Amino acid sequence: MRRTLPNQLTLLRLGLAAVFFVVLNQYRYRGPTDPQTLVLWSSIFIFVLAALTDWLDGYLARRWEAESRFGRIMDPFCDKVLVIGALIYLAGPRFVIPDKAAAGDFFNMVSGVYPWMVAVILARELLVTGLRGELEGLGVRFGAGVAGKLKMILQSIVVPVVLCLIWLGPEQHPWAAWVRDVLVYLTVVVTIVSGLPYVLSARRHMQGPTPPEGEAGSSPSV
């Protein structure tokens, strides 16, 4: 059980992500007078629960020395499905402020998340995933480093906080809009910066001699 429980928690996170998407799909912004409390708080609860499984499966894998190749692949995959899926929804039409969109206002998302932000974050994740796949093929093991963990922690905090601020009403409370925008832009910057150690480490390994199969390398961010 000790060898399989961390991986089962990882797969549970994938299932919770699917439930989160189904619940959030019921939301459509209709103004500050209709916060749709049940949908927003249900989605917040499910997302936080899914994010906690990320911490728990990593903790148990290290404590029980049950780290595996399956976990190294599926853990970041499930993280990306959960976080990027959430950002795609937050940048989607369900979170558009109708009046601002009709007026042609560029800043028309009640979530503060825009498609270009998702595109930047997704590009970073695809690049890192591609580099990691190449290096894993060379026998270099890459787990989550400090930068990658901080990035995931920040993303896992920002998504539910943004949903909470939407419930409060950024249009009614300027401070809520300010906090939302700071957190969202900080997430974009941290996500980009957290990928730099991985890229630099990958460049170092690719320029150097190919390590023998199974040799452990450094652990840059994911």
C-alpha cells in the first residue's frame, strides 16, 4: 500500500480536476448582484482538495521512499491539467463582464485572467515538458525543484483566491480588483521565471556527455 498510495492520490487529483471543471462549467458571470455562491464555493472547495492531494502524495512518496517513474511523469501532468484547465476556464467567456465586452474594453474579465496569459503559461509548460522528456530519455532524473514547487504553490493559491474575489465582486470593491490583478500578473511572472533553471540545466546536460542510464541529475523546477 505504501508504494501505491502516492500514485493513487495522484490519479485522484486527476479525477477531482474533472469534477472541478464540471462544477465550474455551471458558472456564468451575470453581474455583482448574482454571485452564484453555491457554484463558486463548490469549485473552490474541490480545487483546494485537489491541490492538497498534490502536497500529500509528494510527502508520502518521500516519507515512504516510494518515488517512482510513474509518479515523476503523472504528478506534474495532473498538476498541469488542474491548474491550466482552471486558468483556461477563468480566461473563458463565462467570466467576461458583458457591459465592458460590449463597450470594447480590453480589461473585460472579472477573473483578471486573459487568453494571452494562458498562452504564455502553456508555452512554458510545453517547453519544460518537452525538455524533461528528452532528458529522461537520456537517463537524467528530474523531480520538482524549489522554483517549480513555489510556482505550483502560488498557482494553487491564486486560483481559489480569484474565485473568492469574484464572489466578493471586483466591480463593487476596487481593492478586490487590485489584489486580483497583482496575484494574476505575479503568477504569470513567477511561472516564466521558474522555467529558467530547467532550461539552463537542460542546456548543460545536452551539451555535456550523455549520462549512463539511471544516473540521477540535478532537480530543476517543473
